[in-house]
Amino acid sequence: MPSHLAHWQALAVSDPDRLIAALSSDDLPTWELSFAAEVAGCLPTARAALLALLDHASPTVREGAIYGLSKQIDADPAIRTRLTTIAAADRSGAVREAAREALE
């Protein structure tokens, strides 16, 4: 497993609040924020931060947020609604595809 992914997974267990705070930090490069978002999906308390990342300028970050939210899709109907909209209208083909896959 890549060390950066392992870092976020360890943080999800040891300090979930710090992981959630990182999602709204401007300090991370987009690729790192994407990994953090994907891992944060295991934390129900990260839902609002992940939903906010669906509007991020970077398609890489939006895709990571989708992967994270896919773990919570059955817990909140608003997630399914947002992903349905993204699957139909996001400007990035990769993001649209990730949303379609999450909805399956």
C-alpha cells in the first residue's frame, strides 16, 4: 500500500477529527486531498466535508470525494441525489464515470 494512503488510513483510526479538518485545508496538494477524501468515507462525521469537496475545482479531488461518499451512499439520500446530478453534468468525464459507478 502506498505510504500516503496508509497515512490517511492510520489517521482515520487514531485522529479522525484531524483527517476531517485536512479535507477543508488549503495546504494539501490535490492528489493528496483526493486520497484523504477517499479514506474519510469510512467516517460518517466526514460527510459534510466530503459533500463540500464535490464542488472543488480539481476533478481529482471531486473523484476522491465520490469514492469516499460511495461508502455512505445508503446512509443519506442526499448523497445519491448529488451523485446523480454529477453523473449527468460534471465537466469531467472521469468524475461523471466515478459518480455512475458509485450509483451502481
